Amino acid sequence: MRIRDLGYSPGTFPTGPSNSVLDVPGVGVGQVTLPTTSDLKDVPGERPCPKKGVTVILPRPVDSIHIPCHAGTHTFNGNGELTGRAPIEDWGFINMPIVLTNSCSLGACYDGSWDFMMSVQDRRNTDALQRAREYGTPVVGETADWWINSTVRETKISAKHVAECFENVKTREQGGEVLEGSYGGGAGMTCQQYKGGTGTASRIVDGQEGKTGFTVGVVVQTNYGHRQHLQIGGIPMGRIFGGPAKAHKHAPDSSQPMDKKIDDGSLLVIIFTDAPLLPHQLNRLARHATVGVAQVGTYGIGRTFSGDIFLAVSTAEHPIEQLTGENVTIGKTTETYKVDVVKNESIDAYFEAVAEATEEAILNSMVGARDGMAGMDGGFVEGLPVDRVRELLSKYRAPMLSEIERAST
């Protein structure tokens, strides 16, 4: 079940075939989800047990992962981490996988990225000099799953499970899918004081006349927000639901001020497109994810103890960055390359597509986690009441859309 199944389709741009980041050609996703401790397991008919996990995203096929992808970032609020941002700011590209997980597993996933890349280089028989010239810094994002996994040390992911996640990576053509809600890195996360986690969506932007269009795909790891700010399709759902969210003892009363990291959480938004965009343009795309976040979290987003970090990546064809001439001297030899670039006056469509896909991915993360999840302290984080959401969308949004249709005729 996804948000569209409840009667809300954000925006006007068409989606890709799977309405996921896997609609961007060449992008692959792998996920691993497991109980927070080895003695836990899901029991049919009972509430889901606490979980942790990892999500891996490859912007290019495995044997091409070293080829750069232009990239840009935006920090909406900085109480969190996405490693590798300094090289992105300096070089304007990434040539590494992107890994999403919980806060205490960041180190293991960083190590796992190195292990994966060195294994790929071993398979390619890459010599020591070429390894150095293909250097990239691992890109690992984290959010703190401490509402559900209050026994924080237990949330650490093992190297074995990180390696398994890399092995699980598949593109759409290979039969891959992005499991939403309580799967992968989003396994233990919450959103707007309901169970959240992993979500995805895509949009298609028209190409130049006579040419194929481009795809924008988004993956989110949601772990932010307060119930009273929740909005879906312009309807203030959180205020209609009323009262504090039913959650365990670490969850604050939604009517009270929030003043701690554990209260505010974080949000990761990872944007991919096959459109040829330069780093400064991708910085702008990353910023515009904020528009989509605001469609769901309204005035309650980007709080001071939240870590809201957004990354945009172009998978368009990119020449190698290494010098190729004979007897070259790095730093004293000039070589150039040419790339296609989306014109500045075309870029507004991408801003809008990013906002739409971000909004939908966030909502999909909540709908996907509708069963809620038990906390390690014995409490429970409830899932989004999807039947009530469907009812309210039918009651309030359907008449509004009818009015819009009448006004346009």
C-alpha cells in the first residue's frame, strides 16, 4: 500500500513505471532489515518487533561505480551527518555508493563501503596507482532511531550485514524494488510521531522536442516531525486526529515544546536524475527538496535539533577525470572534456519534480510503516491510521478537486 492507494497523488508530473528511484536508469538499491537483538522476531498477529537496517544505493552499475556522478548537497538543519560532503563541495562529484542507516552504524557502513569498493577494484585488477586516482570518500547518512531502539548500543549493524546489503543491490531491470516503511536504513525510524522509515517516488520530466525525457527519483529516510504538523493533500491531518501520539515513554507529548535530538529526529533526502546537471544546479535541486518536506511537515520542519540533509546526484554520462595523455604531469598538464548541461531556463521543471517526489516519498514511508512497531522499552509507536486518512481525503480533498476541475473548464 502507498499514498496513492489512499486517494492522494501529489503534484502533476507523471511517475516512472515503478514510481521509485529505480526508475532512474542504472540505479540499484539493496536493503537489509533485522531484529534489533538476536532474541527478537516477528510473531504473526502481534505487533512488529524492534528492528534496525541498512539501505545501499548504487548510482551506476557495479563495474562503473568509479565513474564520477556530478553531485550537490543542501543542509536544511545540520544536527546529523552525511559523510563525503567536503569532496562533493570541492570536486562536485561522487564516485562511491550511498549508504543510509542508523546513527550508531555509521562507522560500520563507512567501513563496508571501503570493503565493497576495494573488492570491485580487485575484480578489475586495478593497480595501486589507479586505486589512488579513483579515490572517493564513502557517502553514508544517518538518522537516530532512539524512540524505538532506546537501547542504543544494540542498534549497531555488523560488517556481515553491510556486506549482505551490497550483495542485495538490484536495478529495476534485475527485479529490484525498494521496500518502504520499516525496511532498510529506515527500519527503526519515526515520522511525524508515527512509524516512518524508507520511502521512494519518481517523476518524469519532458525532454527536448523529439528526445526522450529525464527521470527524477527520490529516496527518503524519515525520522522527524510532530503529529500536530502533519498535512496530507493540504488537509491538516494531525490537528484533525488531535491529542498526543500514542507512543512509548520516550515520545514527547505532541503539544509540548521539543528541545532534544531524541525528540526532533532527522531526515535524509537522496535525489537521483539522469538529466545532465552540473554541481551548482544539483545544489539547487537539493535545496528544493525542502518544498516537498514542507507539504507534509508544514511549519514544524527543520528544528534546531534535527539533522535534515539532502543530496542530489546526476547519473548522466560523465567522462573520466584522470589525465590520459602520454608522459602527463599531474598539476602541470591540461586536458578538457565536454558534457551536456540542462539549460538554466529549463531547470524549474526539475525543482517541481523534486518537490513532488520528495513529498510522495515521505508519505510512502509512513503508509508503508502503517503497522507500527514495538519499542525496545516495551512501548509501541503506532502507524499512520490509513483508513482514517483515506476517509478524510475522500471527504475534504475530492470536493476540492471537483471545484478545481469546474473552474478550469
